Amino acid sequence: MTTLPSGTVTFVFSDIEGSTELLKRLGERYAELIAEHRRIVRETFGAESGVEIDTQGDSFFFAFARARDAVAAAVAAQRAHAEQAWPGGEAVRVRMGLHTGEPAMGAEGYLGVDVVRAARLAATGRGGHVLLSETTRALLGSSLPDGVSVHALGERHLKDIDEPERIYELAIEGVEQPEGEVVAPAAAEDDWARRTDELKKRLSDRITENVYKSLERSLGDRGKRE
């Protein structure tokens, strides 16, 4: 079993902007697109020691032991997506959110608001965005990949987070930056909320299953002794 990073951890959430529309246009070829998207994310993130926590459809949840590794992975993934020849000549635009915290660890993984904060941060972006929380930006310092600069976007209120978050954007050479307001449409944020809730439910279900299994083993052992 893969060991999860502990202590100070940088979380990355990502997904494809407009994936439903891509599916409608490509039909059966959408499966080819998703397979290539997953390959790119797993290769670029894995090259920087990222640990895959979960995936659903076109979205990913990764954890990194170091903020600069997470940023390097995000930059590499965005560049690879920009350079890839996609089915039907489509453009695949990925949005990513990075947040660093010190999450609690449960039997099946990470617990706490840091996971939610990272997911909500990703939800505010548009395709081509790599958005950083203030904590991630501070830890990153001047350790930026070549051809990358960072820009402050001001404070935003993230859904389900009480205090506003100061957000930063990476400008990546070779990757087209999205135009207009940073914050994505409300429907997109609601979709991320749904995905996050589903993730939390799956993790909760796994924990419950393990508790029942442990209880069954305990009762079985006691029955044998009696």
C-alpha cells in the first residue's frame, strides 16, 4: 500500500473544464481523450512524487510532501495538455487548485478542512488555471519552474470556508491563460461541491467497512476462545 505524505501536505485537485460538452461532441472518442488525460496527469504528478488519493471521471485528487513538487507537477501537466494532439482537434483545458496544510489522518486517509479548501480553490478556477492558496504560495517562495511566474489575485470567499482566502495564479509559458474573471460559474462550483461530497462519502464508507470487518474479526476470535 502506498504511504501517504504526512505532516505538512500539499493537496492538488484538478478537472477538465467543459468535460460534459466534450463528451457530447466526441461521443465514443471521449474515452480516448479521458485515457490520455489520465495518463498525462499520472505521469507528470508521479514524476514529482505525487500520491494519487482519488479519481472520478476527469477529476483527480493528489497529495505531495512538498509544495514545490506539487507546483512543478501542475506546471508539467498543464504544458503536456497544451502540447497534446487531442481527438477531434479539441482543446483540453484543465483547472487545478493547490492548498497546503497539516491534515489529520484517519484509517483511510486525510481528514479536515484542508482537503475541502483545496477542492473549493480548484472550483474557482477556469481551464488553464493553476491557483494557489496563500499557504502554498508562502511555502513556494522563489522556487518556481522555468518560464513560470506567480501573480496575486486578491481575496475570494470559498464555499463552506468561513474566512476569505488570498489566491495566487501561476502564469505558465506555453499555456494559454483563461480570460475574464477568475471565479468560475456557480454551476461549476456546485459540481465540485458534489464531487467533494461524493469523495467524502466514499472515504466514510471505507472507514465504516473497516470498522465492521475489525468488529467481525474481534467477535470471531472471541468465539473461538470461548
